[in-house]
Amino acid sequence: MNARGVRAPNKLKRDLAAGKVCIGATITMSNTVVAELLSHVGLDWLWFEMEHSAMSDGSALAMLQATNGADISAVVRVPWNDKTMIKRALDNGPDGIIIPLVNSAEEAEAAVRAMKYPPVGERGAGLSRAQCYGLHMEEYMKTANDEVMTTLMIEHVTAVKNIDQILAVKGVDSVMVGALDLSGSMGLLGQTSHPDVEAAIQKVLAASKKAKVPCGIITVAPEQANERIKQGFQQIIIGIDVLYLLGGVTGAIKQIVRP
């Protein structure tokens, strides 16, 4: 959204659909300065994390406002596949919503219904930042079903088994692999590089390529990101705010010579 409350076409959705690689970072700290700063460093998108953080709807709203005028897409991961949580997050005006732990076509369909206004879905209409508090209400309601991006987290072995059916659901714009929770569902919690976990990840990627649905994944180092890009992942997280902070501090401490 620009400074006048006008929303540009969803660049992230268009770039992914065109086969481009989009790199982003995850923000877990409820801090508008972090959001504003990271919106100007050259990333394609930001992920505001509400599932595994203390971030509230109000905090997410403030951080989305902090990105106004920046050439970046901003998406929010809601805590659960719940239509009320999704509705509240949507009304804050992100470019997309990431929905966790979608394990079946039925759960994917429920997520899409929550994301879309009638007659396609069941999203309620109201005044909020998404519509510039009513200034662009008609325009937003006409375009939101097509413009706002629906991304599903594939992070359980059951979802991997059902991946073809999930990807076939109309309205799913992309999927993100959550390797950490996926490893836990396989009895290998934290072993994200285990061959069985990697095989499951590659199964999701192959199915996504076949279905022509962009697939993403979380990485925490440039070499990891580059390898995943070579494999065909498009929607890539290349870092997390707290890890950037910790890495900078601990890296500096290691270089200090104490007398």
C-alpha cells in the first residue's frame, strides 16, 4: 500500500506465477522499526509470524503500516486454519496469508473459503486497513479474491501423503514446506537434513512442479537458499530476524580479543 492508501497489484503473486524466485525474511519481533528496515533492503517479501511469536493483530497491523510505500510484498502467517483468525489478519491488509498445518484437500478448501469474499468463499466484509478504512472499499472487494495470496504450509507427513489432492484445490496460490514440524511428524524432530525428511520435501516439490503451483521453503543461510533455488523452489525465506540479530552479535563477540 502506498502513502495514499492505494494498493498496487500483488507483485509477489505475479512474480511467482511467472516462475520467478522471490526471496524473503521472517519477522518474529513485534517491532515496526524491524519491519520498516527490512522492507528497504532489497527483499521481495516479508513474512510476519503470528503462529510462533507473541505478535498480536495490533502488532501485525502496525508493522504492515510500517511497510507503506515500500516496494515489497508483506504476508502474515496466522496461528491456525481458523476463519476468524484469517479474517482478522486479512482486514489488516497484507498481500497474502500463510495458513499452517494444512493436511488434506478438505482443510485446504476451508482455508480458501476463509480467504475469499462471497460468492467464492465466506469472508466477512468490514472497514479496516485493507480497504483503507472505506476509502477504497468497492475497489478492494472487487479485486481481493484475485489479488490476495493464499499460501498453505505443508508441514506434516499426512500433508505429504495428500499433496496431490491439496495442490488440486482451486484458489491455492503457493505452498511452503515447514521442514521442522515435518521432521517431528516423522519421529525425527529437528533432523531436517535426515534422508527421509529430505525425501518428503522433494516429494512436495515434485508434486508442486507437476501441478504448476509455486513451492517455497525456509532457509537460514545463503548456501542453503542457493541450493533450494537450484532444485526449483521459488518462494524462499533466507533468514529470520532473531537469527540475524544473534548471528551479528555472536559473530562480533568471537572476533573480540580480550586481554
